[in-house]
Amino acid sequence: QQHGRALGEVTVGMNGTPVEITVSNTGDADLNMSCELQGTHLGSFQVVQCPASIPASQSADVQLRCRPWTTGTKVAQLRINSDDADEAALLFNVTCLAQATADTVFENGFEAE
């Protein structure tokens, strides 16, 4: 099953604000998991946090952010792999819009963009 997540607009060369994806373990045993990025622009995204396991009946957050190096729309997939018998993998199509650095000009002691 695939899900989608937009990470918003980010300035080229900067780290975007991490976005959280909550993973719930509704089972009665620990859920072991890992995260990986794949796809066209995987280098424009970073997994900030991915728990190795989630205790039974608990939830944990996976954190992902955009960190683009060129302008334009960036697209990748976050794959959360687990030892869940029903859903061994969750796929999230992730996007962000990378914008050029804003030029800042100082005029008469005031900052103008």
C-alpha cells in the first residue's frame, strides 16, 4: 500500500523542517523495522530518525526532511520495512519543491528582498 507526503518548499542547500510519520504497532510483540530512501531524487531527502523497533501497543515517529541541492520538484520514496506479517513494507511517495536562494540586498540600512 502506498501513501503520499509533501514536505513543502525548501531553499536549495538548506535543510527543511523534519516531517513526522507515525508508525503504530498494534500487535502483541515488538515490531522490528528499518527505513530506506529510493527513487529519482533520493539524495534530496534525509531520514532524520527511524526507530529500530517499536514495543507492542506503542507508536513511534519516523522523521524525514528535504535537503535539496538543485531547484525544482524533488520526488522519492520512503520505504519502511518491518517484520509485520500483514504489512512488511509501507511506501510513502515524498515530494518537496526546491527553490533558489533569495538574493538579499541592503539599501540605506534596510534589508530588501
